[in-house]
Amino acid sequence: MRQWSEWNRTDRLLEKTHLVPPEGKSKVTTLAGAIERYIRPGQAIQFGEKPAFPTGYPMALLNEVVRRYYGKNPAFTYISYGGYANTLAPMIAGKMIKKIITTFLGDPYPHPSPNRVFQNAFSEKSVVIENWTMLSLTLRLMAGAAGLPFLPTRSLAGSSMEADNPDFALITEPFGQERIGLVRALRPDICLIHGWVADEAGNTVLNCPWGGNVYGALGAREGVIVSVEKIVSMQEMKQYREHVRIPGHVVRAVAEAPFGSHPSGHNGFPHNEAAGYLEDEPFILEARNACRDEKALKRWTEKWILDCPDHERYLEKLGSERLFSLQGKIRPSGWKLCTMDAETEPAAPASPEEEMIVMAARFLEQTIESEGFDFVLTGVGASHIASWLAYYKVMEKGGRVRLMTESGLYGYEPLPGDPFLFANRNIPTADMYTDIFHILGCMVQGSAGRCLGVLGAGQVDCRGNINSTQIPEVNTYLVGSGGGNDVASGADKVVVVAMQDKRRFMEAVSWITSPGDRVAALVSQHGVFEKDDTGVFRLTAYMERPGVSVKETIEAISSACGWNLKIAGDPAAISPPTAGELAQLRRFDPKRYFLGKQVAAGKTG
């Protein structure tokens, strides 16, 4: 009886304490109230944990920061995986930024391109720019969250970032003779995050995949400001506790902001009571176009940020019809809506870009099958479209290779209609959701399997060194590394896909974003180049074109090459793209962002 009494008393105590909220004080406030209380000049602010712009960016919070500090010279340090036309550009134009710590500065969506605002900031030295990679920046934030002074990495060594970054060092590891890099811990002052749902205490569910995960949030010196699509009760949050990524004790304020990632998208996982929404492509393109002219960018900033007193007015200006349309288009079957207006002529001849992509896809298919790769990790651009086509080619033969994105998608299936590498619509097709560390650290650079990397390049030299960051001799900024350096530093084999001319195919690049040691092949619109025993590219295959002799073809390839072209003893002739290959490509990219201009019937590429 005594034992039963003790059990009963304990049970009542547990029942009583279970009803007490884990955080007694509500942290719910408005966006403006959160920014007014917790953001101050001089802070190092991390904006979001997602590297892929169209997924879960904290736009409502960022816009509120712009409203409060535009033109006031607050000297913020901007920490983020990327800076884009409608995120960082208005802040630079508004004299808000002193320093940028990032992996990518440009416009990634719907296709990658440099941005005039960032190029001017670079050339005028009006801001300090620190260039990192997705994995190395993640490791810096992980070290900060774990209270460690540094973490090791295979990235950056052999690149120009090795010399440019004082927070990186190469050492001989103490358990052997391998040279290994160390990255210094990074702790933001405060972190801004947009999640899916949170309770009044700030416990927050983030949608998948997790990108940089929550290391910046957990390591932030002054905590986290959270905006979410919906605030729920603490009791309701218990239904989703396995999806909580940010615990309430690090959250300073939480604000409800429906469509708080617009114009970036926000998929509805794992909380499906409300629909997610697709990225707003016309809105993003409008911002990109505005960045080409200082006055146009000011007008755009006034229209969409400064003249909107709050997020509610911003949504009113967008209109319910536009927002509901974005919700409908995010569904996996939404690709049909995105291809209805495509003007591509299915029977038109191949463009040079299409010829290059098909050649690359065939080479990748052969490489995957002959060398037994488990995964493919690609850069943004023609390289990923070629990988998508190769993926289906391998599947048609009964094989399987898993596509991955550095943001945390593993084993996804690319759907038609949206050719962007990080398209939200592809997220539900994945076998697994994870983060940058597990994709780039474990799958690409680690021991989890054999990884084939497929990268693009602003410039590439005869030894495979890639430059996508800056051209010092003309004081020009390109876009940065993203995860490219991480792939080139750790994948088992790397293939580069790039349009060929003498400005791109160089004897030696002047700034190395990604070292060429693991780059084994290079594919252009003209042919395939593979390294010889000296580590220099030689032409091993060329694209056949009707009415053009082999001699003329080789001369054209040589004239478009910035180094003395080496040719294999008997280079193979590659047949033009088939109608089926072109049809598949054009389903991926109906607006031809990556496929080049449509070639008129009767003409060749």
C-alpha cells in the first residue's frame, strides 16, 4: 500500500507540473516592436539560416529593419549565406551595411547573375566583403554554437580565400601528417529567422530542408527574433515537438507574419494545416531589374518597403489573388500551371547551350554508370540541368543515382516547369531532408559514399581551377563560391560545364574560387576536355555539325580557347542532340533561362 501511495503521489505531481507551460512569459510582439527593442546600430546580424533564397527567407523581418534604419548609417555587419536583389541590395543602397560575411552575392533566382549594386560596393570598397563557402560558414557558426574556438575543414585550401581570410588557417593535424584547415568560430550578435509555426514562448518549427540549420541562432550572443506563418498555443505545439528546431529560451521575440518569406517561397512541411507558397518570380525579377539603376532601385524600395508602414500593408499591396496563386503553384502538380504559357517550339534546332547540356548529360551518364557514383551534387546553371537530364537517362536504364542540393535535399526528383536548382516544388520528392553539414560535410567530403560534383564556372583555366568570385585586374565582382569550393575540395570527381570563349577558358585564372585538383573533365558547347597525365585539359571529343569539317571544327575550338589547345590522338565525334533529349530539356526549362535563345527552324546552333 505504501508503494502504491508513493506512485500515486508522484503521478499527481507529474500531472500537475505537466500543465504548467515550459515558458511562462509570452514573447509575442509585432515585427516593428521586435526590431525597435532588439536591433541597434553596429550589430552583427545573421539573416536567416537558409542558403537558397527561394526557401524560408526572413523577408518580413528584414523589411522592418530597412524601414527603421534606411539612410541612417547603422553600420550593420550582414551575415547570411547570400545577398540578393531584394534582400541586401536595398540595405547597401540605404547606407546600412559596413561589412558582409557571406558565400554568395548576386541574383540566384530564377537564374544566376551578378548584381550591379554588389559590384559597385566591391569596386568602390564602400563595404568590406568576406567570402566564405557554405560549409565553411556553417562550421564557423557550429563552432560558435558549441563554444569551440574553431572547427576543421577540407574547404578553402588551395583557393584565394585561404590567403584572403585571417579567420582561416592551415595546420598539420596532430594525429598524422595531413594538412587540414581550421575556421574560427563566428557568433552573430543576433539572428533573424522565419519559421513555420511557433508558440508564445518562441519554440519554433522550421520547414525542411534546414540549410544552415540553427547553429547561428543557438550561438547568437543576444538571441533570436522569430517571425512565423502562425503562432499556436503551447499545448498545440506539443503535437509538433519533434520538428521544433529553435527552443524558446534563446528567442527574444516572436511575431506572426503570414507570407513572411515573400517573395521567397515557403513550403508547408511539416505542419500542413495551411498551404505553403511558391517563390514570386515576377516580383524577384522586378527587383533584379531595379538594381540596374540607382534611381530605379530607390523607387522600388520606396514602393515595396518604405511606403508600406507594416507587413499587413505590404500584403494588401500584393493582393489576395496573387498570394493565393502562389499557394496553388507550390503543389507538386503545379508545374503544369508553369508550363502552359511556354512559347518554346519543340521541334526547333538545338541552341549552343542545349548542345553543351546534352553533351554534358551523356558524359555524366557514362561516368555515373562506369564509376559507380552514389550521389551527384551540382552547382546552379547548365551544370544542374545537365545532371537532371543524366539522372533520367540513368533511371531509364534501370539504374539509380541520388541527386542532392547543398541546402539539404537528398534523393530528390526534378520536376518540369521550374529549372531552378533549389525549386520549392521539388522538395516533396526527396528521400530525406537534412542540412548543409550533412550534405557537403558527410555526403560530399565525407565517407558516406562516392560523390560526383558537377559545377559551373565564370572562368576556368587549363588545370581546372575555377573562378566565380572576382576578377581583380578589372576590379569586378562576380557572385562568390556558394558551395562550389566545398564540392571541388571534397567530391571524388568533379566535372565542369561552361560556355566556351577566351574570356572564360583561360591559361590561368587570377582568383581561385575552387581549386582544380579534383576536376577531371570540362564540357563546353564545342566538346569534352579531359586531363592528361600532366594535369592539363586536352580535347577528347567534339560536337559534330552538319556541313562542317573536322578541321574546321578543331580550328573553331582552338580559337575559342585561352590556352594552347591539346588534342587527343583520335577525338571522338559526338552526335547532335536527339528530339527526345531536347524535349526533356525544354520541359525542365520552358522559359529558357538556361537553354539560350531559341534557334530558328532551318538554322543550326
